[in-house]
Amino acid sequence: MSRVFIHGGTVVSATGSQLLDVLIDGETIAAVIQPGSTVLGADLAANADVVIDATGKYVIPGGVDAHTHMQLPFGGTEASDTFEIGTRAAAWGGTTTIVDFAVQKLGERVQDSLAAWHGKAAGQCAIDYGFHQIVGDVNAESLKGMAELVSEGVSSFKLFMAYPGVFYSDDGQILRAMQTAGDLGAVLMMHAENGIAIDVLIEQTLQRGDTAPYFHGTSRPWQLEEEATHRAIMLAQVTGAPLYVVHVSAKQALEQIAQARGNGQNVFGETCPQYLYLSLEEQLGAPGFEGAKWVCSTPLRARAEGHQDELWRYIRTGDVTSVATDHCPFCMKDQKELGIGDFSKIPNGIGGVEHRMDLMFQGVKDGRISLEKWVEVCCTTPARMFGMYPRKGVISPGADGDVVIYDPNGHTSIGVGKTHRMNMDHSAYEGFDIDGHVDTVLSRGRVIIDGGQYLGSTGHGRFVKRGLSQNLI
Ligand code: URP
Ligand code: ZN
Ligand code: ZN
């Protein structure tokens, strides 16, 4: 068991920042102490096996990305990052825990789909991981299975109001699943877009001959995100289930969430860096088929309509409670290309698990959020939201030794051939320059990134058996 001593840095939490030293003993944080103090009867630096000088740097909890899709079968292909490659990329970017999604297809048992996802991830991950369960076939058996899953550490369930014929649930199914989640104290996650109406718009758009990636965005208008979000909130209110609306991109949907929260309802908003930085006009509207790189759902929104600025504002107000990536990478070659001539056949998803901590730190540098808010939305609240706190998401005695040393004076150039460890032939953030850098990453007390080197190993990451949410009002 090794002892790691981190000294000289500013420890940042969701509530404040302070010059503090950190001692990790084995896999867990043993002490967080005033600089120079000697506790545990010894000179910590002298007795540590590893000493890290964090002078001038931030010492933050390892990032918790509560929305990823490694190896997801979707859109006629499979997300291009394996658990091995994707979790290694996450580590490079300062994320030490992911929560991925097991997928129940029509006709399957939820227990069997969870077992299949355990099979994909076990022994493969560089960092710790948990699972949410997608319930793609809400029926009496799946509803019973939800209770079993909660007891196995899978305490959140995602439903889809989008993708009819694939993952879609109708309002009756949603109501039943919410009743069950409410009874169990589990979180109901919702992909809130009116998929039935969207399918009509897609059909009409293609009939007009509008086949380019840009029209993926215009056939999923914000009104159909707002409407579905409102409906989900009302169904959650009737059932008492906690509702977590994933990948929100429309400011109007967030207004619905803010209102519900104002009324005291357990409703939470998640957004992703792509919705904060990228847009319908600039990315989806790129020439030719380029825009396919940014086809995801909910779609990127028009900058002219002010969604991006409003989303940043809703992070500040606390109505966006978490920032995740919805990491769902596909290569252009052979994957996104499936939709040449028909945008509806482009696999939906953007990869970004490697860049979330950096992109959100840029928000600190740009004066959009505070340092503490950065840690809150990227580390602490996701851990609390999904029943992993205080083991994850905080630097305090007893927590796992998941720590990132972040250099606010460093620099990160995002792009293929620069910082790109994901299995994608392009970067959604190509050319982005970040005024900060992930220097060192520890996962359960082990240094896995340092000095520009990966020091971790496949299989180091363990399944996190989660409890119930600690974030409810
Ligand atoms: O486009 C997306 N978001 N792909 C991943 C699946 C989902 O809906 O989260
Ligand atoms: Zn979704
Ligand atoms: Zn997703």
C-alpha cells in the first residue's frame, strides 16, 4: 500500500478553495491538512512513497462523467470507443469515474442486459465505472426487475420520449416506470424530445430533398424538446419520481426545469459541453457532409437564438445541476458516412469524454462560472446525484483517492494528433485551445497520468455499486 502526499496546491471543492495538503493512504484519502502541519505522528512528506508538488496548481476531485456510451450499439453501428479505450481517454482528461448505460432492447430482461454490460466493462476499464439502466421495453417484468437492479447498485433508469421503434416509451409506460422509480427512490433519467412529431418532420424534410446534416437540427426544433420536457415534468409530478433530464440543449426546456425546481420539485437538468460551445449554424451547418460530426440528439441549437449563453446562465443559477459528455463517439468513415444522402441515417452521437474537464475549466477562465462551480457540476453533484458521495466527487478523509492536479497556467490544444486518445477519426472540438492543463491524475490512490504519460492499466477500474441519490430536495 503506498502513501501519496500532495502539497502546496489549492484544494478546490464545490464550496470553497484553500491551500491544503492531501495525504492518500492506499486507495483512500487519509487526511486533508493545513500546509506544514504534522499529523499522524510523522513528517508526511518524508514518509510518503510518492510526493507531488502542486504549488500554483488546483487539486480537485477526479471528474465524474455521469453520461457515457462506450460500445453502444446504435444507428446501425456501434459507438467506436471500447470501455478500455474510452476510459483511458477519460483518465487523460481528468475524469476518474464514468457512469455508462446498460441497454435493454425490446423483448429482453433488464437483468440480462445489465449482465451483458458488466461483461463488456469488467476487466477493461482504466477508471472506476457504474451503470444506469436504459429501460427500452417497459413492461411488468422490467418494472419488477428495476427493484433488483437498485439492490445491485444500479439506481437510475433512463427512458426515451424520442426514437420511436427503438428505445421509445409512450406516456403510459413512462408513468408506470416513474411510479416504480418513485417507490424505489430511484432517479428517472429522461431523453426529452417528442419523437413521434420529430419522425413526421424528418419524413417531410427528406421528402423536400433536404438531406444534409444541418437538417437533423431543423427537424428536431426546440419546441419539441420543451414540450417533452414539460410533459416529463408533469408526469414526474404526478408520480413523485425524481426526474433528471439528460443532455438539455434548448433554453426553453431549461426554463421548464427551472420553473419546476422553483416549485420545489425534484427535477434536475444536465447539459454537455457541445451545447455550451457548438451550434447549429457553425457545426451542423458546415459545408458538405462535415456537419455529420456533430449530429447528436438533442441537437446543437442556433447561436442566433441564444441557447448557449442561456445554458451557461442556468449553470450559474444551479438549474443545470451536472455537466456530462453524453460521450457517444462514431468515426466519419464507415459510421457517420452511413447517412450520406439521408441525415436520418447518421448515427447520433458526439465523443468528448477526454475534454469535459478542460472545456468546463475554460468557462472559469472566460468568467462564465466560478472555480467552485466547475468542481460542483463536473465532480461533486454528479457523485451526489447518482449515489456515489462521499466516496467520489470530493477531497475529504475517507473518500477514494481520486484526485486531479490541474495547472491553470498550462495549455491544452485539442485536436487529432494533439490530445486525442479516443477512437475517432476526428475531434468535435478540433482547434480548441484551453487555458489550463490536466497534469496529474490519481485513481484510488494510484497515479495513472503524470508528466504526459499514461501510467494506469487496463482493469484497474472497478464497478461502483451506487446507492440512492443524495441530491434530492
Ligand atoms: O446523440 C446522442 N445523444 N446519442 C447517444 C444516445 C442518447 O440519446 O443519449
Ligand atoms: Zn438521450
Ligand atoms: Zn446519451
